[in-house]
Amino acid sequence: MTYCVGMMLDKGLVLMSDTRTNSGVDNISVFRKMFTWNVPGERIITLLTAGNLASTQAVISQLEERMKEPDERDNIILKSPTMFQVATEIGKLLRTIIAERQDSNGVKGRGRFTASIIVAGQIAGMEPRLFMVYPEGNFIEASRDTPFFQIGETKYGRPIIIRGYDPEMSMEDAVKLLMVSFDSTLKANLSVGLPLDLQVIERNGFKPKHEHRITHDDPYFQAISSSWGDALKNAFHSLPDYSFYRED
């Protein structure tokens, strides 16, 4: 399993992913799940992946291979004229790869080869955009009503983001919010693990404003984890006491 978040702000995009993959408690590995391509001054596109690792790696490999092809129409990442078309073509590619794997392994319908992808980025002259691509190849786009997407093990970190998110918040505060969300998920589910990959994309920057790999000994993440735990305990103890003999 995994946990990835893409968040849309007025100032740009903030993205974070874990790196753990496992097939049982005794077979845990680290694989990167955040992939970025950019042309300075023209575009930046980042993918976050979750689900069957072989399927998502096949998508990334095919995207890389198509960049080497002489036919520019196949170069989804660098030649698609809009982010919408980028998401459309990645959806088609993901659906095809999943179908091929399910057919070759005798899995009918929705099976163990499912995967999902967050597509984030900006092309010059257009707004930053954020999409979530489903295993079937269809996708939805972030909006004011749905300003962030999660894939993978989403339920533990979602309440944190819902309560803390503000589209006008600074990118630094957004990073802090995501760190709390990931810390809560790490505490609750062993299938999500460090290191974490962080990327900040500033509006009209067309390159990462900030990139960082958060490891076990990262002092800031350790401080966030410890301080958040203490804050929760203090908040709990500050709540009104319950009495078995209260009057209704």
C-alpha cells in the first residue's frame, strides 16, 4: 500500500508521497512514487502513483520511452498542449496496462492489478491543474470544492487535511499540514512508511520550488510528530469532563 497527496493552493501545488511497498510483513521495500518532468519556463508535470507496483512502473517506463520516439504525438508529457490532454493520455495508458496484465494472468474485471495516479502540473499560459486518474482510465479534476486528492491509504490522514486546509495558506503551512497528515497515517498503518518525498510547485514557476526527502532522522519531521502528539493529548484533556451522573 502507499499514501500520496496532491494539494491545490492559490499559490501553486504541494505534493507528498511515501515510498513503502510490501507483499507481506516480511517483504518490505522502498520505491519512489513521485516522478517529475519539466521544461524550464514552459511546463512542469509530476505524477504520484499508488497500487500495483508493476503496473505503475510500466506506466512510468512507457512515458519515458515515448520521449525517445521521433513521433512527437507519442510524447505525452512534453508535447501535450494542455494538462487535460496529459491526464487523458495517462488514463488511456494506465487502463491499457492494467487490462493487459489482468488478461495475461487470467484476472477478469476489477482485480489485483489496480492502480491510480495523481497528475499535477502547469503548462505556460494556463492555470496549475490537479487530476486523479482511476484504474479504469477516467479521471476527475481538483476544484474549489475538492482542492486535494489522496490515493492509497487515505482514511487516517484525511481528517487532518479537511480540518486544516485553506486555499490561501502559505506553502510552508501546507507542507506542515501534510506532514501531520502523513505522521497520523504512519502511526496507524504499517503499509505506509518513510522516507517521504515532498515537492512544492509555485504558480508560474515551471520547476520545483522545493524538493526534499524526509527520512527517519529528519529533525523537523520528528519535531512535528512529537509536537502533534503532545498537542492532541493537551486538547483531549482540555475538553469538558464526562460524568455518569450528569443531568440530561
